[in-house]
Amino acid sequence: MSADLGLRTPAEAVIPAEPMTPLPYAVVSAMVEGPDTVTVDVMPTGPGIAAVRPGQFAMVLALGVGEIPISVSGVGPDGRLSLTVRSVGAVSSAIVNLAEGGVVGLRGPYGSAWPVDAVTGGHVAVLAGGLGIAPLRLAIDALVAPESRADRVAVVVGAREPSQVLYRPDVDRWLALGARVVLTVDHATRTWPGSVGTVTAAFQRLGELPDLAFVCGPEAMMLSAGTALVDAGMDPSAVWVSLERNMHCGIAHCGRCQLGPYLLCRDGAVVPFAGVADLMAVRGR
Ligand SMILES: Cc1cc2nc3c(=O)[nH]c(=O)nc-3n(C[C@H](O)[C@H](O)[C@H](O)COP(=O)(O)OP(=O)(O)OC[C@H]3O[C@@H](n4cnc5c(N)ncnc54)[C@H](O)[C@@H]3O)c2cc1C
Ligand code: FES
């Protein structure tokens, strides 16, 4: 089967009219996803940020603490946005600990998106490691939706241990909508029904060669998965990864997020593996 995936270069960044002004959002619910990780749903208290495409991020301001980039992991019809945040430092823990009614500031959305709209058929694989599932969640939702033009969708989700597998209700929904879903962990419990081992190995065991792949997780995982997909015969420009670097402005002004010729807040975070594989390999040494 040859699918015309209409692949494009990284999507152009959409810079809002008032790019540095955070808009207030109030927490409407918070769901504990695992140790240190919470999905916070927020609603705008006035005007909200522009429409978010799968894979884009917002700069999230914890009042009086600081501002960090967070991927938008869900979008509701009522303007609600989901932010899945792991507490690793001052700002992320302030967001994770917000009570219902607590207020954060959001600006964005920033960056490129997974090329979901370019799918016109074929087999799409999604490989997620750890919190890397957060920026992929909207893309998977779009790929398994009844109106999706993907012929087949395979999703491999990896986590350190079963308690760290995020979005369990979504996994059941994706399965019900016809996706092939594999969960894999580094350290299994005795009752774990899924696979054990890396995301790359679990995907290789499926014996599939996708036409398009979205990969997100720790950088070593993306490098290993991207390399394995290309070695198996995939066109490197059909493998997409999402790269994280420290970010400050989010609008290509400060240079904090530079990787080689790219400013990842503008040219990424979602980029074709073909354009960054060498840079990732150098950094990993
Ligand atoms: C485009 C993008 C999307 C992101 N999406 C999410 C998300 O959906 N959910 C989420 O929990 N986190 C996400 N992150 C990472 C998040 O921004 C950082 O964890 C956060 O900046 C940490 O800030 P802090 O003040 O809590 O901790 P800090 O004290 O600033 O940092 C704590 C530790 O995390 C490390 N760190 C900080 N920023 C990064 C980074 N960008 N990459 C790798 N390590 C980092 C620091 O070196 C330090 O070791 C994203 C980052 C980017 C660039
Ligand atoms: S975060 Fe400032 S240039 Fe990218």
C-alpha cells in the first residue's frame, strides 16, 4: 500500500497578537495520573488563548512563582484545556498543587504541531515514553476519530512501572475505536498484563512498518525509536519527534531554546527526525 501522506516541513508557528500577555484561567478539576503527575483542567475566566493544534504548548504562569512551557494535552468544547504536569521543581509543583478555583496565566499556543491533517491514508504509529504521551494525546484522539483518514493506527505507550501509565480511560477508548494499543513497562508487577521492555522493542515485536510515525518521550528513547524506524525502512522525513529545551519567551526572541539552526519554540517542538537526528546523536554522546 502506498499512502500519500502529504508530509510538510514543520508547521509555521502561530504567534498571537499579544504574545507576552498571559490570560487568566481557573482550575476546574485536577486528576492524579500517577506519582507526582496531575492533569489539571483549566477554563478561561475571560477571553482564552487561540485554538490549539495537537502537539502545541502554552507558557503557563504560576502566579508569584514563575512560568514554564507545558503541552496542551486536552481541549474541551467549552474552552477547557488540559495540562498534564509532573512536579519536578518550583513552578511545576505550584501548578500540580493548585486547588479548584486556583488561577494560572496562559499564553500561546506556541510551536509546531503533529502533521495529523496531512494524513490521507496509510498506517500511522504513535510511540510514547513516560510523560511524552501528553503532547501526543490530542494527536491520537484525532487519528482514531471516525473522521480520521488513517487506515490503521498503532499506539505503543511506555512507562517505568504500571502506576505511571497515564490516561488509562483514553487507552480503553482508543482500543474501542479500533487502534492497536500496546502498553509496556520497564518494571512489571505480578499482575501486569502488558508488555515488559522498551517502547522501541515493543513496537518492533508488532512487526509493522508504518507510513508515518509520531514519537515523543525522553530524548534517548526518541533517538532509539527514530533510528529503529528508519533502519526498518521508513522514510526519515515521515518520522516526527518532539524536542524539549528550556524555554523562556516562547516566541523566538530570547534564544534559550536553540538547537543547532532551530529555535525550538518556533521551529518545534514537533520536528521531522530527519532534520534533528544528527543533532540528537551528538547531544547524547
Ligand atoms: C515544549 C515543552 C513542552 C513541555 N510539556 C510538558 C508537559 O506537558 N508536562 C510537564 O510536566 N512538563 C512539560 N515540559 C517540561 C517542563 O516545562 C519543565 O519540567 C519545567 O520547565 C520545570 O520547571 P520547574 O520550575 O518546575 O523546575 P526547575 O527547577 O526549573 O527544573 C527541575 C528539573 O527539570 C529540568 N528541566 C527543566 N526544564 C526542562 C525541560 N524543558 N526539559 C528537560 N528537563 C527540564 C531541570 O534541569 C531540573 O533538573 C515541557 C517542556 C517543553 C520545552
Ligand atoms: S524560548 Fe525564547 S527563543 Fe525560544
